[in-house]
Amino acid sequence: MDDIRTIEIKREILADNAHAADAFRSARKTEGTFMIDVMGSPGAGKTTLLLALIERLREKGLPQVGVIEADLESDVDALKIKEAGVASVELNTKGTCHVEMGMVEKAFAAFEGEAFDYLFLENIGNLVCPAEFDTGCHTRVMLLSVPEGYDKVYKYPPMFAVVDALVVTKSDYLPTNPDFDMPALQEAACALNPALEVFVVSARTGEGMEKLVHWVQASHERALA
Ligand SMILES: Nc1nc2c(ncn2[C@@H]2O[C@H](COP(=O)(O)OP(=O)(O)OP(=O)(O)O)[C@@H](O)[C@H]2O)c(=O)[nH]1
Ligand SMILES: [Mg+2]
């Protein structure tokens, strides 16, 4: 049995994906498009936060904004974004639990040359698989909502380790969720990822949004410098 050859398919797929992601990221930089990958569990508040964020970015100027809405099925979120007057493309993965570069390239092409200052990717609602795949964005953000519980940092460490920012969403639930241990979350997350930025926000009340918008704008400037 010594001559059995092992083909490391997963490693090859990830390497090919990373290569394509680097090229895509660099092309968007040249065009002046800043891309953010927004990840988190189903229902963590990704679409709601994007709408609140885009509204505030627009109040500060008139940036061109687009959103790639990835879902296993349905165009519910893409329609919500479109109804807010924002360019959107639905990326329907038909059951695949993450987004990879071939999908991002196709979704981007569907904008047919439209130019953007900010292009957001709402990734598939999933705390596991999306962490593994580079989507060619300049910045990666994960959302963790208060009702999910702070202990997700112990159960799903890879995503906390790869993102640039952790956004704790639905902070308006904190008074009714006294067991949400924010210091323990911050300590564990920063141990996994010492450069991690942490924000605590509520898209419903607006708490913490100003600080997050400021960081997004600063990240945009840094990435395209
Ligand atoms: N109380 C409260 N509810 C929120 C907040 N943000 C979002 N929600 C609610 O949480 C639910 C899920 O929000 P979505 O924005 O659809 O979450 P999502 O992460 O995009 O969900 P998927 O795309 O299905 O993965 C909705 O009922 C929102 O109204 C918030 O800051 N506070
Ligand atoms: Mg959504």
C-alpha cells in the first residue's frame, strides 16, 4: 500500500482561490473600489447593518455604493438593498455554504462596468465555511449579535481569527441579556487576533454606528492608498 498517492484537493482549491483573490483585490484597488466582506451567522443583522451603514456613508458624501448579496436561495436581501436605492446583485450559491472567487467574479461582472467607491459582499450566513475562503475583498468583518451569545468565540474560533473587525450587533438587547459577557468576548477574540478591532452597535437605535462608519471610511483610505 506504499504507492497510494494522496491528492490534497482542499489545499489546492484554497491556494487557487487565494491566487485569484489577490488578482481581483489588486484590480479593484486600481479602479478605486474598496471591498468589504461581511460575514456572520444567519440573522446576525448583516443586511440591516449594511443598510444603516450605507445611509450614514451617504450622509457624509455621495459615494457610489454597491452590494453583492450572497444567499443559498432567494433574492429577499438583494431586493431590500435595491429598494433602498443601492445597486445590488444576488449571488445565489444554490446550497453552497460559502462564497469563493469564481462566484465573486461572476457577481461583479453582473454590475456591467458600474463604478463603485464601496462594494460590500454580504456573505452566506454561516460562522464556519466563509472564514476559509478569501473573497478578494480588502477588509473582512464579522458580525456577532447579542442574542447569539458571547460564547461563539470559543466554539467558532477561525472566523474571529481571520477578520479585521468584530461587530457586536443588536446591542439594544444587552439590557435583557445580562449573561452576554462582553469583557470575556473581547479577551478571547483579541487573544485569537491581537489586531482585531471591536465595535458594539445597534442598527435599531444607532448606538455605536458613528464609530463604525468612521472606521470603514478610514479603512477605505488605507486600502486604496
Ligand atoms: N433589536 C434589533 N434587531 C435587529 C438589529 N439588527 C437587525 N435586527 C433584526 O434581526 C433580524 C435579522 O436581521 P437581518 O439583517 O436580516 O440579518 P442577516 O444577518 O442579514 O440575516 P441572513 O441574511 O438571513 O443571514 C431582523 O428581524 C432585523 O430586524 C438591531 O440592531 N437590533
Ligand atoms: Mg441578510
